[in-house]
Amino acid sequence: MFELKWIYELILLLYGLSLIGYFIDFIQNNRKANVFAFWLLSLVWGLQTFFLLAQVFVQENFPVMNVYDGLYFYAWILVTFSLIINRFFRVDFLVFFTNLLGFLVMLLHISTRAQSVMDDEGVALVHEMLVVHIILALISYGFFTLSFTFSLMYLLQYRLLKQKQWNAKLFRLGDLTKLDHFSYIAVILGMPLLLIALILGITWGYVSEDTFYWYDSKTLGSILVLIVYGVYLFLRVVKGYQGRAISLFNSAAFLFLLINFFLFGSLSNFHF
């Protein structure tokens, strides 16, 4: 299986990018993001179907005879259903969470196969999962930091306007509406990256030889960070919070992120 490791890595990459596109469409009702995600997922389905047909007609084995193969077929079914629903219906909530589950199942299939085969490429793939987990988590933190910076600039600009301090600082900070919007966009980009990072990290924890703790401080802290920013998006998109109120919440969310990164990280059993 893992002589074609790079193809499976390509599948996961395309699937992850598709998931980001569907998340943006789910939050913003963005049709361009939906089309982009649909075609990426179609490529994933094409690659999955190729390997499925190869196993059926070349190896003469329908992939449902064990748990590992069953996961692959299950992931293929979820991708198929997602494409059909996306093509003929407009149910953003269902499409996004179906793809999220499908990504998890596909990742479990590939990682458990790597563990069972345990050749050099299988071990390398499990190690790469950890590396990608760390990279995506840090990139997501970068987006959240950028969002906090925009919120801080908004609050400073808001204060200067309230105090009617018409000086050069006021004009250099930028427009309030744009600062609020850029802060929101940065969170939208950071959320799916952190979500994928958590899925990769949890999957790696189960398939690697290291001991995985659900109650580890960094694991629980990262899940709480995701929930806090999920609340931010709920307040922004569903409740319609904007301006100073949401900027204050975003600043508090970033403070919790820093606590998770520095304090919870130092208390963790296996995180740096």
C-alpha cells in the first residue's frame, strides 16, 4: 500500500483543502468556496474510486472483509453522498459535517494501515501526521493572532474616535468596518486549520506508540480554544454581533489561546 504513499498524502491534502472550502461556505454562504471545495472533493472521489476499482478487479477483493478496508469503503461512501447532496441540494450544514466525518474516517484508514504494515514508509507517514498537526496548529494560531491584532486596532481606533482625537494615528489605524471584517476573516481561516490539526493530532495519538491522554491539559485546552472561537463565530454570524462587543470577545479569546499555548503546554504530558 505505502509504495504509493504520496498519493494517499495527496488525497488527504485535497480532502483538507476541500474541508476548508466547505467551512468557509458554511459560515459565509460563499458560492465560490463551495464550487472550489466541490471540485477538490471530486478529485478525492476520483482517486478513491480508482483504488477501489483496482482492489475489486485487479486484486479480486471487495474491501469490506476487515476493519481497515471497511473504513476505506465507508469513507468512499461518505464522499459519494456528500457530492450528491452538494450537487442536487443546498444543505450546507449536512455537507460540511459529512465531509468532516469522511476526512476523519479516511485518516483513520490510512493511519491504521500504516501502523499494521509498519514498514519504513508507514512509520514515516505516522511521523508526518504529527509534523502536519503541529504546523497547522501553529498556522491557525497565527491567524488568530492576526485577528486579535485587527480587533486591538479596532478598539484603539474606536477609543480615539470617542475621544475625538483627530491625529495621524487615527488615519493610520484604518477604517473601523475594514478592521472588524479582517478580524472576522482571519478567524474563519484559522478555525478549519485548527480543527484539522486536532483531528490529525488525535488520530496520531491513537495509532502511534506514544501514550495518548484525552485528559491531557494541552489536548483539552486546544479543544476549548476551538470551542471559544466557535462561540465567536456563533455570536458574529448567528447573533449578528459586530464592532466593539465582538472585538472585546475576540481579545478575551486570544488571551485564552495564550494560556493554552504557554501554561497548558508546559503542564502537558506529551506536548512541548
